[in-house]
Amino acid sequence: MAHKMCIGFVVLCLLNGCGGNSLPDGVVLIESPDVSQLDDAAKQQVNSAFKSIQKLQTDPPADQPAKKTAALYAQAGQVFQSYDVIDLAIACYENSLSYQKDGDILHLLGRAYRETDQMEIAADAFSHAADFLINDRAAMPYVVASLYWAGDSYLELDEIETAREKFQLGIDRTNGRQPIFYLGLGKTYMEEDPVKAIEHLSRAEGMIPGRKNILYLLMTAHRKIGEVERAKQYQEQFEKSVERLLSVDPLHVKVQGLRKTVSAHRMRGNTALFKEKNYVEAVRHFKLALEEKPNDAILNVNYGVAMMYLGNIEIAGESFAKAITLDRTRITAYINLASVHQRQGKLDEAISVLLQALGQNPSTLDAHSLLAEIYLTKQEFAKAIELYDHILQKQPANEFALQGRSIALAKSRRYREAMEQLEASLQVLEQHPNLIFLLVQVLASAPDDAVRDLERAQEVLDLVADSEEYADYVAECQAMLHADRGEFETAIQFQTKAMKISESLGREGRHEIQQIALDLYKNDKPQRMEATE
Amino acid sequence: MILLILAVLVGCGDSEQELGGNPDLSAHVDLFEDVSESSGLDFTHFNGMHGSMYLIEIMGSGAALFDYDNDGDLDVYVNQGHMLGADTSVRDAIFQPKNELRDHLFRNDLVIDENGNRTVQFTDVTEVSGINATGYGMGVAIGDYDSDGWQDIYVTNWGSNQLYKNNGDGTFTDVTDTSGTDTNELSSSASFVDVNRDGHLDLYVCNYVVFGYDTHRQCYIDTGAASYCGPESETPVPDRLFINNGDGTFADKSAESQIARIATPSLGIVGRDFTGDGWVDLYIANDSKGNNLWVNQQDGTFVDEAVLRGCAFNMDGNPEGSMGIDAADIDGDGDDDLVLGHWNDETNTLYENDGSGNFVDSTSQFKLGVPSRGSTAFGMLWVDFDNDTLLDLYVVNGAVNILEHLLRENETYPLHQRNQLFRNIDGSAFEDISDASGSVCKPSEVSRGLCIGDVDNDGTPDILVANNSGPLRLYLNRSGDDNHWLGLALTTDNSKTIALDCRVEIITEGKTFWRSPRADGSYCSSNDPRILVGLGEIPDVQKVIVHWPDGAIEEWSEVQVDQYNELHRGTGRDLDGA
């Protein structure tokens, strides 16, 4: 590929010495970039960067210090890199380095070569950058970044020993205070010595617990040495964890910060919203983007979503409504607006918005799902069931639809159908606690004798008997079954126990409903659902 | 010093030969010849793009190599797109269609003259075949679902999928409704695979995300230029598993089998017995989500064990944008290893099987990581292109996000990339020989589907590449015929139905090969199900042992090298398979 054709001759020059403060050999002419495809802000920045070096190229000032020339090339290179014009960025960095050696620029050159997949040159550039930065007594974060990226690049090249050297040097330079180097070192041992890998990875995990990538490697290493149970524990932690241990690269962050276009803010906002879950940062970027493009429907939607996460549902609702006026086909705006209405208790407004959404796109399952949920709340069960049927036709294992349909059937007193639906759902969603509790309830308290089946209810409940998370629900169900058998004393004991557990688990909201059941048992009455119509 | 440089330039030929008779690639020989045009394979894919940058327009499509008329040579099926956009016509398309907007079937009329010269000649038989696949074609799976000895076609689309029953007379009948195999989604790859060992091929269909014009959104690259969005911004759709009832109909067991428990944007599938328990497991390639290894529980259900078994995520525990996929025993240790194709910010990934169905990411050790960065891989398949006994890897590429450097060159469709050929050096590492391999890696195109098969029946694997908004390309293997080879065509009890899902041991003096008939894998495509084993200088094969999907084991000792051998189940010597 064209952008891969640059050769890292300056890196070699630096090693061997290409000398001189005058125009050194190896400085390449940088041609004017075609900016026709860039957006306005990007065009301006890229053109400005090019102009700053144009004079150096065509009419180099005779008395300009090499340091200044180097800086101008370096600055232009950073702007090009920030807009992903990597071939020009590389050329600028190479030119800059021809005038003056600099650890920062070598590091950025390494990043640029890595972006163009020239891993060997990148690894060397990082390595030399680290040497320069160490000699120059640069701030530690810069040294750490260069050493880590050097090690990581050698690792990709399967040059394990060299990678190990870089990570070990990082540990030495930082007095063992940077977990990223133990992570790197651990990776170098994964193949040949998993026990040693575990040693280093555990150290990283000890310094900064709960990082996804460390946990995954620990899982793999333990599995490799046959410690399957330990591996499973790490798998569980890995699946629960969110954050990763990544290298902090201050120079790269600085380069990325040079990008100030709408799209840059849009992308940073999206990253903050969807990947980092940093809603404050997301709002900040979306606001900046919206200043330039207030009538962008997607920006309005995403801004609204970020606001919703921050609890500002009024503003969120306004954004979604605006997005709909800007683009009537923007289904996500309808669904989000309906969610806002739902949270505000405006169920009819929510239904109206969702029906509009389905008018635009009848196949949107998210709209069907939310609409069904709202109908369920409004006790319009037939409508809810119809919508759940539609969802299940498309997604036969849809958890919410299976659950929602069962609830709708039970609440509409179609107990036999509810029981059958629940049994079928449990074939798909084995040991699903909500389904189990609902099935136990139907089997234990349906008014129809033909549906009630205490034996089966106990059998189903036993599936979650050991659950700590749902211990109160289990106890409540036990109480219900005992009451149904006429064992009211035992029922009262279980119900009281359930209430205490709920309290300890912070589910005080259940107290009222639990008390009603307790009162029933105290009056020697089992629970019964309403009779079938 | 001069001598050393000369040695590098000519590639030190002798030592190359020692690696199993590899051709000297330093001379930039043309290992394959593009015969698409001369063979009459006149097809150009139309993606229906008109500037809205719909996610779907860059996804398709696939192709199949299969013998639909049972005349002994491989025919070609290829997917076609149509115009996209709610209120558009073909006039709005950026690239005008060059073929009729329906999937095409080409019949291979291979001619071998008295001197052994082979001429591949295709005839477009779409019209007479009765196939009327006018949906937005994504992929194709081939299998004899009704065990009548004739290969049937399952077509995946954006919209309703279609099952075409082969009538055995050159025509097909659309049996989608009666068979119960439709799924009205954006489907991608599919595979016929017997998951319950009842001798009838079941059907797995990968579904991607919810796609509609109304939910379409625009994404941007760093320069601010508009680009395509990834799957992260869309809602994934669960896959479907249709169990063959044995009477021409299927039952949708997606939910009961647990497959539909999770919704992932899936694009690729291979069905193999990864865990070594004799039951086919299903490995699914997901785009930007962890991949799934559905381990067969032998009771109609599956459990996804990909995370613990080390093949859901790369070494760092990162999900990757998996598109293409293949499985084969690349290190010669008797189990199937996996390779996954990813997008250009990631490497392709090799998951090495340790023999028990646990995997390790061995990408860097096999030297497949760095050379695959910078390319977005779709179809990819293991293939011993030079019959030197070692499985090599061919990968077709094409970006999914606008490539800034191509955009600056004012390219209208700035996604094209070159395909890559990686040669297996010694079973423990690969080298990228794309630049030296000639035409097969020369065009820079937006390649998606890839099929491999011996189209001219000369004992060397040929390559069919389905390009998005580009020509279908057939590359005939011209790497030379010095090395020995063994061809195997396996059929089931009735001696008519091509067998899939079995494992085959090919035992020679000093080396044992493990192979499987391979129709699935790659991306949205279906391959020649015959087994072709490169033997290098090995002059003969002692025996072939077939491990049938139901556990039976059969042995043949009279197989002939340098030709195809038909192995009908029940004609070999029974070994104790219990």
C-alpha cells in the first residue's frame, strides 16, 4: 500500500550519524496534501501546518537554527498525524529528526510507523526514543510510554528476549512501580513458562486489581498449567470487569488533542459515552460539536443519551424531541423519548411516540419491546402479549419477551397458558430466577386445581434453593408452598425469614407485599391468584 | 559481500527445496492464473451503493464451488446484490450493474484433451436452473439436505433466505417455505452440519445485525470524512439452528439448543469436533464481540465455552472484528486449529488447539500477526497450494472503513486492498509471499467471499474470489505438478450423498495427515467438499482411516496417489469405532 512505502532511513541515520546542521541528506520534500475530502476545520489545520513548512522546503532561511526547523517539521507532523495523514506525518518527523535528535519525536515516529504496520521500524524507533528520553532525564511518563511500546512491538514481532529486556528496563527505571511492565513481562512468558507468567501477572494484578486484560491472561496461564478451577475463577472476574490496564502515552494524547473538528468531538463523545461510560466527558464533547452543528440529529440523540445517564431527563427528552423534528426516521430518538416519558410516568405519551416509531419502521424490535413493557404496566395484557409474540417470532430466546409474555398471561389470569409458557421458557433460559419464581407462584397459587402442582413447584424451586442473591424470594416461595399444604406455622417462619433477608439486602420495597402474605398465613389462608374469568 | 547479496536475490534456492519442494518464489513466479474472463465466468458484483454509505453495501458477498450436476467437476454459484435505498433506482448507483441483478449459477464444462490439457469453460445456467434469487445476496451454503445425492443450495440474504432443492435434472425448486428454513434477517454465513449425528444435515445460519434504511446512521473517520459504521452501533440478531427432521423439513431449535440465548453480530461458522468427543461443535466468528465455541452437549443443546477454552478473545482478552474463519490441523498434531480474519487495526488471529479443545493465541509465534495488520481480512482458508504437505493460508482483504490514503487519491470506492498468501515454512511459522506470488495477490480489490476447490481436477487447489462491487475471479493453480497428491471424495451409506463432518487420517510412511471434508468456513462461501492432500515427495499412501460422524471407523488401504479416490461408506474395512 502506498502509505506503507516510507522507509525509516532517519532512524538508521540517527544510529549511524548523518551529521550536520545544514540541510542534511535524507530530508524529503513534502508535497501539498489534498484536503478536498477533509471537513472545514480539518482543512484549515492541515493547510496551516503545510504552510508552516512550505517555506522551509522551497526557500529555506539561511540563518534559521536547526532546532527551529526541526520544531516546525515536528509540529506539522503532529497535525498530520492527528488527522491520520500518516505518510506526511512520517515524512515530517523524519525531516525533523534530520535536523535535531529528539526523544519525543522518535516516539511519535514509532507510533506513526506502528499505525502503518511497519512494526520493525516502529520497535527500533521506540527503543531509541526511550534511550534519548532516559539520557535527557525526561519526565517518567514519557520514558514509560516509550519503553512499553518498544517492548510491545518486539513482542508482536515475536522477539521475546528483546521485549523482555525492554519491560525489565521499565521495571528497573520505575523501581517496580508500574504494573504495565509486569503485564508485558507476563505476556513474554505465556508460551514458554506459564508459571513465571502467573508470577508477573499476579504482581500486576496485586498493584491494580480487576483489570480485564490481566485477568484474562491469568485465566489462560492457569488453564495452561491445568489449574482449571482457578482459571474459572479468573474467567468469572474477567467477565465482570470493565477496565483494562493500558499504557498511558502523553505524547499520543497530545497529538490526538490537536484534532478539534466536529467529527473529532463527535468521536470522542461517542467513545466516552459508549466505551468509557464517562458521561460528563461525553456531554462536554457533544456540546462542543453541537455548537457547530446544532441540527445534527445523531448528535442530539447521543447528547440526550449522555444526559439521560446523568439523570437530566428533561434535557434528554428535549434533545430526543429535537432529533425527531430534524429526522423523522431516527428510530433511536423515538425509543429514547418514549423511555423518558416512561420514567416520567407519562405512559400514554410514551405509547404515542412508540407507535410513531413503528409507523416509521415496523420491524424495530426495541420499540416493540418497550411498548409491550408499557402495556404490561398499564395492564393491557392482550396488547402486550401480541407484541411479545412478534418479538419471539424474530428472537425465540429473547429473555425479556419470554418473561414478559409469561407475566402478561399470568396477570390476565390465563394460568394454564402462563404455566406452559414458563415451562417452555425454562427449557430455553435454564435456572432463570424470575421465571422460576413466577412458575412456582403459578403452580402454588393458581385458583385452578388442574394447574396447581406443588410437587412440580418444589422441584422447580429446588433449582435455585442455594441462591444467596435471591434468598428472600426462595424463602417466600417456600412459605407459599407450606401454606398451600396447610403448614401455616412453617409458612410464617419462612415468610418472616424472607422479610428479614429482604431488609438485609436492601429490598425494603418488598415489605408491603410480603406483609400481606404473612397476614394471610397468620389467618391460616394460602395465597391464591385471582380466579380465571 | 557481493556473493551474499546475490544469494539473497536469488532466494538461496537449494535450501528452499529442502523445505518440501516449494517453488522458488524469489523469481516472482505466477503461481496462479486468472482465468475468469477466458473461462466465461463473466460476473461482476453489484452492491447498490449510491452515496448513503449503508453498512450492508460493503459486506457482501459469497460464492460456492460445488458439483450441482454430478458430472465430476466444480460449478460456481455466486451471490448478487441489488439497488439500495428507499427511493432510489439503479440510475442512482455509483457503479452501474454489469450483470442481471440476481444470484448466478455457472456450469463448468471441463474438457480434458488427449494430451491431458485441461480447459475450464463456464456457461451461465441461471435461467434454466430455475433459481430466482433476487434478494440482496449475502452468502451461500451447500449440502445435500435430503440425501438424494444432489447438492442443494441455501442462500442467505438481507431479508428472507432461500433453500433451493436440487431436482437432479439441472433445475432447482425453492422449498424455503415447506422446509421451514427461512429467517428474515440480515444473514451472513451458513453451514450444513449434522449436529445430532442422525445422518441428516442440519443447518446453522449466522445472523448479523438489524439493518434498515430507517436505522441507518453515518460514521466518520479521523479526517472528518464520512465513512461506514461498525456493528457496535447496531443491534445484533441471534443465529438460527434448524434441525433436519429427515423428511425434507426442518425444526427451528434455535432457542431450545441455547444458540439463540445470545445475540451477536456473527459472520462466520465452522462446524468441527474441536473437543475430540466425536460430536460436532460450532465455532462462530463474531464482529467486534467475543467469538463463540458452542460445545455440543450431545442432547440437542450447546454451551458456549469459548472464553475458558481461550478462543473467544485474543491474547489480551480483546474481542476482535472477526469475519473470515477456517479450521484445520496446521501444525500436524491431529487436531483442528483456528484462524480468524480481522479488520485493519488488528492482526488476524491463529488459535492453536492443544488437543483437548483448549486454544492459545499463537499468532505472533507463527509470524502471522504483523503482516496481517493493515489489511481487513474476510474470506480465508488453509490450502496447501504447492502440495508440499504443509497447509498454507490464503486471505482475501478489503477494508470496511474509508482508507484515508485512498480517499486522498480521489478513489471512488476507497476500501480496496490486496489479498495475501502466507506460506507455511515448516509447520511452525508462516511467511508472507504475496508479493512473489503473482496474479493471485496482485489486484487491489474489495474482496469478501473465498472458495477453494480443484476446478480443473488436476490435483492442485484453485481459488475463487468474490469481490464486492468487483469481478468474480477464478485463479487456476499453476504452481507446478511435481509434488504428489491424494484426492478423496467421501460419500455416506447411500453412496450418493457427499459426506461432511468426518475426520480423515491419511497415513504414509513417516507422516500422518488429519483432514476433514470442508464445505463451510471462509466468509459467506462454500468450498469443494473433496479432500485434497499435498504429499510432496511421498510416493504412496499406506492407508486412509475415516472417522464417521456417528463414531464408526473405516479403513481403506488401496488408495491411489495423484488421483481422486471415491470412498463410499461401507466399502472399507470396519474398525472398532465404539
